Amino acid sequence: MIKKGIKVRVLAGKDKKKEGEVIEIDRPNNRVKVQGINIVKKHVKTTKEKKGGIISKENFMHISNLAIISEKTKTKNKKTEAKK
């Protein structure tokens, strides 16, 4: 199960084979934001509080395009292999 803070590897898309940490999860739509992956340019309007312009930020990607590479899962896999 993918959780916030887990390290993942991208399996498909423009950032294939890159690794990053999960920042945010959108469970109803099965989508995840990964730090430094799937960067898009967003045009932001100027307000009283913020300066406008073009900002680069992470966008959501589908969970099926990710594989978990966290240390915890590697140890679990070794235990299950030993039982077989």
C-alpha cells in the first residue's frame, strides 16, 4: 500500500526510472504526487499576498505507474521468500 513518505520508482511516463518520495495522495482518484517527479508549469495570477508568474510544481500521477522501493518492503519480501 502506498503511503505518504514512502520512496517509489516511476514505471511509466516521461519520468520513467526516476525515484522520489510520496508527498500527497488522492485516494478517491487513485493518484499520487511524488517529490521532483511529473513537474508542470502553472500560470499563477498576481494577488495582494502573492506575486504572479509561471511556477513549476509537481502534478498528480496514477498509482499504477509507481513501484514501492522502501526499505521496509524489501525486508518483508525477503521474509516471504524464506518461507517458500
